[in-house]
Amino acid sequence: MRIKNAAGRIIETETTGGKYKPFNGAKKYNSNPKLTNLSDALIKCGLRDGLTISFHHQLRNGDNVINMVLKTIQDLKIKNIRLAQTAMFNVHEPVINFISEGIVNRIEGSINGIVGNYISKNPLPYPVVLRSHGGRWAAIKSDELHIDIAIIAASTSDVKGNCTGIIGKTAFGPIVYSQIDALKADRVIIVTDNIVEYPCSFQEITEGFVDFVVKVDCIGFPENIVSGTTKITSDPLKQGIAYRCIELMDAAGIIKNGMTFQSGAGGISLAVTKYLGEILEKKKLTADFAIGGITKYLTDIYEKGRINKLYFGQCFDSHCVSFLSKNPGIPILNVGHYADPTSKGRSIDNLDVVVLGATEVDIDFNVNVNTHSDGRMLHGIGGHQDTAAGARFTIVTVPLYRKKNPIVREKVTTITTPGDVVDAIVTNEGIAINPNRRDIIKKIKRKIDIRTIEELKDMAYNSAGIPEKLNFGEKIVGIIKWIDGTVLDNIKIIEN
């Protein structure tokens, strides 16, 4: 069919290639102004009862944004919001009031500390869903977890929404957790306390994904990025565990030129990073790269020339935020590239070794990081599952017992990471190697002493006593998902 279009040309609307719409006229596509206040931004994004709203956690215990947004939602008389934050901390204690008032009735994200403790005793109408970093990215990408409005804290933004967490008075590191939120959410709001001239010099999120920009007085306090889980241990017992890790890695032939590694942000793991730097220096060896959350201990090793490359994800202290702003050539590692199990390639699959912590381990090498031994839901998964499944050698560090509570036990209270992907348990009283890793056992034989995991369990029970049996009710308060989205375990309410 021939038709004259708006440009005056006679064109065919049907050809062997298919059917086509005629040109209907040109217009300017300049976007509307985006800068507004939080209340107006939420209203213009279609806020209503029952929506899903997401946040990132990179300001950790210094975050103002979650509480601020929920207070605005309360003022707008909106109810039954599903939170899809990457994590919450003790600073988010006001969330408990928003739960009790019916403003929040579902949570799919980590709930560290006070909020998790509350929900363990006062379940939400729906179980909390806990995912790893990579599992969350995949769930949002596949629309298993659909986000209606993404609220993204940025330390600096321009008026169009190009934004970063690397520079500004409240800089916290690159915005890597909310990039998938920006890509997939129906609406995106940037919340910042620092507006700069267009274009923003660092841009982890760009204007094409942003609906509104909100300027507030303060998004948070970066000095509180360093929490109790991101400080190196000063406990001699735990330092001894860290030394044992290094001895194990050395005996297994992992510490060599070109090694690749990641260590967690717990106190023992940070000590491992420090001691690894010392042995690399002593032996004049150079690691190829280190990835994940970055600390001053890693940047110190890098600046001494004992790591060729750093692959930055989140920053675990203010020193690293400053370091990254002064070294823009350091590549930024987004969570999808880091750990998305549905991607065509993940950086964690290139790891020789990862060192992780735990609240409990058992004789099947299963690891618990979500609950304490009393069943309270106090911690998120983070990258635990992701790195354990990706690294060629996964080491989990724990004391044999804490006070009168055995940490190495018959069965963990909750399975976060299955024993199939855990290769070694390192304690203050010895090292156990997963029997499936005969290659490691052969390498370290006659170099260091190892025990069976059952021996470590017996030692724990002899020192701390047999753990008290918990009385679980039928009510499910939380669901642990494995990285592929399948249900790994249920967290049930503990009855008195």
C-alpha cells in the first residue's frame, strides 16, 4: 500500500520485509526537568499501596535514605510496601515501626541486626526472602523480583540523573548494587545531597534510566561504612585462625605468582588479607588480582606492588573511597559481572581462593551465615554463596566455639551455603578438609596437620557442651534461596 507520509514522500507500507508505519512528523525529544522533592517524585512515579521499592546498602550503618523514604511514604498514607533493599543495618531500626503500622508488609533483602531480630519474633505476613548478591541480581534481571520504584542513593548527581557514589561529601564508593535496579525498575529516583554541573564526572548510573532527581540535606554518614563486620580482629584466638589460613594456602600451593583471591569483610578475613600481604612481600611474590569489596589492607598490598590489579566492587572503608576517586583507571566491578549466575561469565569464577566467615558449620561442611544458633535471623548472605561456588578453593573460618555455644556442630541451624562448595574449615583448634577434595589433602599431606570435621565437632562439644535443641514452630519467617533461585532452607519461628 502506497501512502504519502508527513515528509511528503510516497512510501510503501507493505513490502516483502513486512509492514511499516509511515513517518508521522518530527518533534524535539528534550526531556522534562527531573529535579524535584521526594514526595513529588514518589507521587509522579505512581506510588500506591502494595508496590515494591528497592534500595542499596552501600552506606551501611550510616544510611539515611531508607528511613527518610519510608517516612515520606507514611506521610502519603501508603500501605503494604514490599522492600527489596540489598541490606539493612541497625540504623534502620525505625523500619520496625513502619512494619507495625502496616506501611511495610514484605521484605526481600538482607536484614542484619535489630530489624532481623524483631522479625524473627514477630513474623511478617510473608516470609522474608534472602538472596546472595548474585542471586538478587539474577532475580531482578529475570523479573522474579520486580521493582516498581528504585530509590538510589548517590553522593553526587547532576540534574539529569548521571550519578556516582565515588565523589562528594558523602562518598561511599561506586554504585554497583543498584545498577540492575536502574535497568529493570519501572521508575528510578536518585536521592543525593550534592548536585553538580552537567555532566557528572563519574557515572555508575546514567540519565537514560532516571526519572527524577531529589536533593536532600544528607543521604548519610560515610564514616559509618565501617561496621562491626568490617573491622580487623584484635582477638589473639581469631588472629591465630587467620595465620592457619595462610599456612593452609601456602601448603596447598596457592600462594604464588599470579594467584587470584578474595577475602571477606569479617574480622578474621581482614586479618587473612593483612597476613597474605606480608607473606607476598616476604617471598617477593605478586598476585594477579584481587576482587570484591575493597579495604585499606588490599590497597596497601596493591600500592606495594604485590597485587597487579584490583577489581573494585563496594568499598569497605572511607580510605578506599578516596583511593578510587584518585585512581579512576581502577576498573569498577558491577554485581552482575561479579556474581550473576545467569551471565555468560563471572569474575568470581576466576578466583583461586576465597576466605569466608560463618556463624556455624557442621560435619557435612554446610555453612550458616544467616541465623545465630538460637535461630534469630541476624545476617544477610552477601557474596558468601556466590564466591563459595565460584572459587577453586573455598575456606571458611570459625572459632571452635563462642562462649558456651559450639560453632562446629552436627547440623547447622540454617543452611546458607551447602557443603558441596566448601573445601576447608579452619578453626583455632585445627583444620578440616572436605573429603571430596582429595587433591588438596594430597598436596598438604605431611606439610600441616589436619583433623576430620567430626574431630573438630567433638572438641567443640567437649569444650562448650552439646547444643540445646531448638523448639521450632511451623510459621516460616524467612526463606533462604540458593544462587539459582531455588529454595535452600526455611527459617522457622522459634517457640518459647
